[in-house]
Amino acid sequence: MYAFVDAAGAAHNFLLFLLHYASILLQSHFHTDAYPAKL
């Protein structure tokens, strides 16, 4: 039971890390000043 909770917590932290890393990549790929102009 506790091993499952630890695995779920690790997967959750890994997903949060991927989302954070993806947002950094998107911000560096699209310039923040030119991004609202495309919208």
C-alpha cells in the first residue's frame, strides 16, 4: 500500500517537473513580447 503511494507521489512530482520544463521551453521558444501579438 505504502509503496503504491510512494510511486504515485513520484509520478505526480515527475509530471509536475515535465509541465514546468515544457513551460520553460515554450517561453524560450516563443518570445514573450511577440506571443500575445499572435493571439
